[in-house]
Amino acid sequence: LWDDRDRSNDAEGIALIRSAADEGHAEAQAYLSTLHEAGIFVERDSEASFRWAEKAAAQKHPGAMVTLAFA
């Protein structure tokens, strides 16, 4: 897990995860969903969380499917 020593890498890390999610990687999409729902490293945004979870669930990502079941 990241801690305060890694704060300078937040934007770069999120950019890499977002790039992978945009390319269709279900794990990255599910991870972005979690980050947006909790507001970790990104602005809290339930709508963005839901959209990323939908994309990952469409690829049968189990965690994203659970996220949508509870949404």
C-alpha cells in the first residue's frame, strides 16, 4: 500500500491505472471504481465508480459484479 512517502507518485500512478482501464483492462477498471467510491487518490465520485464497475462487470470481473449488486 502507498503511504505518505509515496504522495509524489499519486498522479503518475492514477494516470497509469486510468490508461490501463481506458484500454479495457477489467482489473484496472474495477480498481478505479473502488478508488472513486472511496475517494482515494481521486475525487470521490459515485457516478464514475459505477461507470467503471459496469465496464469491469461486463468483462465478468467478480469484484465489479459484487459492487454493482450492492449499488
